Amino acid sequence: MEHFDLIVIGSGPAGEGAAMMAAKNHQRVALIERYSEVGGGCTHWGTIPSKALRHAVKTLHDLRRNPLLKEARALLTQSYPQLLASAGSVINTQVNSRRRFYERNGVPVYSGSAWFVDAHTLEVRKPHGEPKRISADHIVIATGSRPYHPPELDFSHPRVRDSDSVLQYRATPFQVTIYGAGVIGCEYASIFLNLGCKVTLVNTQERLLSFLDEEIAEALSYHLREQGCVIRHTERFAGLEARETDVVLLLESGRRIKSDLLLWANGRTGNTDGMNLEAVGLKPDGRGHLSVNPHYQTAVPHLYAAGDVVGPPALASAGYGQGSHAVRHILDPSVPPHRLDMVPSGIYTLPEISSVGQSEQQLREKRVPYEIGHTHFKSLARAQMTDEKVGMLKILFHAETLQVLGVHCFGDNAAEIIHIGQTVMASKDLNNLRYFIDTTFNYPTMAEAYRVAAYNGLNRLT
């Protein structure tokens, strides 16, 4: 039986982050992946294909509204399956790149499912062939998550889909109902709206994305409705009539919503089943998540868990950092805990949203004296040139020290723009609103929104 310093279970962002950090530090690492290719759900069923689909839909939408292509507008038609196909080449490229990472760093990839024999030994099980046992001093569980399936829903029906299976839907729907208005639900609402579908978004909460800064969430709600989305707040699932030609969603309020397709986007479940975790004394919670400390150690100190399998924030970017930090802690137990407060959120609606740091609500609850600096994209030359004038940048800063406390962005390329604010906030030396005024930004760019917002904020001070 071969022995390693570290075994990583799962090759998504968290698993890759752990494996690469260990390999770069001269550890003997092995990786177990049950799917036929590396990359995890992020590459094959989640982030990459859905964002590639979003890009294809946005490109088509932008071409249709371009005044220079007015005469060709009628020819700019693509079906949902055609747009989905555009993601194929991106997935292949990502898989090939990631496979090379493991090859170049000498990390063997064992294909099969992981089964705990004991706290240091794993059995790699394949559908065919003999299982193989390997052992390690430490193990990182990075098995990810999957869409939650309530038992009363029949997901084998062709018109009932989750966020994974909707990427295999082989028709162009006219009407779509999305149950669940979290990040995934809002992203798919944007995709189907810009594809020209009629969309009903059913939200179990009082407002969209309650974890976001309220002003940003309200802006998203406004623009989804402006694009034709019907949003139903504070509704609860009561049942579903799945018929041959349509589906009817039944809600506790008595409302009945008919559509061609139901996309269930309400919750996810950690992939912790089928690993014999009880053999090592680990028990997931009701949603399949494992409890960890700030260094991603489970209740068994040499067993770590990272990524979606530990629950929120459940971001690919955060997962990579979590996996990397787990290995840093293995190598040096004195490292400080991983900081999640500087991890930006990226929500790929149309327009997109990104935030880092604290919201207004959080600052008010803590009674922090803060002020706001605003920029509306419509006032920026670059936004006027690209005709991406919807959106804003919002900087929250301490009214006395000028320390930047939060940055929130809504609009085209928000997930890129946010990184300037993130860098400033993470720096002890630079974290001051005046940095944005003293720094020279290229002109015309979207980045100059920081300078405009900073001046706007200073003008509010008494």
C-alpha cells in the first residue's frame, strides 16, 4: 500500500488549491477524483458552463441592440442548445489545463470514489476492477456539493431541472419558472430573460439576496423587473403538477404558476455520503456539510475539509483559498486563521454584482460612523462608449479615519472592478479613501469610478 504525506479527495477548486499548495512545498500528494476528468463540479456542471452560457447570451443580446447591426438584427437568432454548445470548448480547455497542473507537479490522480477504511487509509473504488488502498498522514476532503433535491419532486421528468441538469436541456423554453432566488436562481433568471424567455422568479424570502448591501439588491430587483421578470416574494412550495407539455408550480399562497420548465434552485447538499465517514467519527449536518475550525480542521485533527462541503460562502474562489490554507496549517500550525472577510462575492447576473467588506446594514448595527461615496456608471466616459451605463460603484468608509470598510459594485464587469477596492482594503498602508484620489487611473476606464466615488464621499463630510 502506497503512503503519502497528503491525500486530497476531490479535484474542484478547493481540492486543487490543497494539492498544489502541498506539491509546491515538496509534499508527496495524491488526489482522488470519482469523475472521469479533473475539475470538479465547478468545471463540468457549475461555474464554468453556466458562466460560458451567460457570456454567450450576453454577446447575443449586445449584438441585437447594437445600432450598427440594425439590418442584421433579424438574423441574430440562436437556440438555447446552440448557446449551451459554446461552453464545450471552454470546459475542455479548463480540463486540459488542470490535468497538466497535476502532471507537472507530480501529483498522481486516482480515478474512483473514496471510502474511509480508517482515519489514515482510503480505498479507491471503481465501478469495474479491484479497489486500491492508499494512506496518508493528512487528508483533505474537498468533495463539493450538489443541488438539493426535495423528495417530493420528480427530477426524472424532462421539464423539472436543477442547476446542473438545466445545462442539458435540449429545447428553447418560452416560459421558465425558477424556484429559489439565491445567487444561482438570480443568475439563471438573467440568462433566460436575455434569451427572450418569460421568467417567474419565486423567492422564499422578503427580498432578493438579503446578504447583499440593500441598495445593491434593490438595484438588481429593479433591473430584473425592467427586463420582464416577475418576482414573487415570500412564497413557499406546496406541490407540482408535471405534465407532458408543461409544469404547474403550486404555492402555499394558492398561486399556480404554469411554465414550460421548472428550474429548482433552492439549496445545495454537501457531497459527504458514500465515503464511510462514520468509520472515522465524522458526522455531517442535515445538509451534508462538515463542521470545521478556522483552519479547516474537522473534529479529527489530521482530517481537513474545504470548499462547498463545509457550507458558506460556497464560492469557487473561496474554496481554492480554503484548500490552500488547510495545507498551510498542516505545514505550519502557527499560521493565523484564514480571512474570509476579504473574499469578494461575484454574482453573474446581467448586470453583474460584486461586493467585498461590510454592508450599510452591518455598519449601522455596529454603530460605526460611516459615510458613502457613489459613482453612477452613466457618468463615466468608458461606460458611455461601451453603452454599459447601467450600474454604480459604492464605497463605504469610516467618517473619521477614512478607512475603507466596504465596496459594492453593480454593473458590467463588477467582478473585475471590485478587485481594486479589495486590494486597498487588505492593505494596512493603503486603506484610506484618499488613496483613490491620489492614484492616477487610466482614462477612459471603469476604474476611475473609484476616484469619482472618493470625491463624492469626501463632499459628504461635514
